[in-house]
Amino acid sequence: MNKKESRLRRARKTRARLAELKAVRLAVFRSNSHIYAQIISGCGAKVLAAASTVEPAVRTQVSNGGNKAAAAAVGKLIAERAKAAGIETVAFDRAGFLYHGRVKTLAEAAREGGLKF
């Protein structure tokens, strides 16, 4: 089993648990160059809010999309957009990534922005 398969296996287990709860989830995806965050409805069919380092608004704030500063900017932005959509509580879906580094920074920034999870 390679690194990607291991991550996807961990993600599958988490998502199965969140699907049982029908919880609104904050899904995070991390690539080498960028970080993405989406708030997905409890049924899993609709994206309620999204933010990433690919967006021009974030690109003006940070020069590199693959570092902790960029992750913090995306965390604050996703929290603002969630509040605008009327969402305050989410379940954190780290997509099998370790809760460390950029993923942890994004989560902490989202909490500081007012999201509860």
C-alpha cells in the first residue's frame, strides 16, 4: 500500500463516520502548491462555501500557496464565508492528512474565525 492509498483509506473511514452523523463538514485538501477548503452539506450533495489559495483574493495576500501563512489565510476566509452562509458548527474532515503543519494551521485559523468543531 502506497502513501496515497493509505491516506484515502483513512479518509474513507472518517467520511463514513461523518456520513452517519449527517454533519456539515469542513473538508480540506492539501497539495504541494495549494490548500483547499470546502464546507459540504450533511447529505454530501452540495458545497455551501469554499476557499483556496488558487483564488485571486488570496493570491494577493500570500506569495506562496503551499505554506502555513497561506493555510491561515484560507482558514480565516472559509470561516467568514461559512458565517455568511449561516453555518457555525462543522465536523472537520482532514481527508486522511495528518493533523499537523498546514492542515492544523488551517483548522486553528478557522476556529479563530468563529467556526466550532
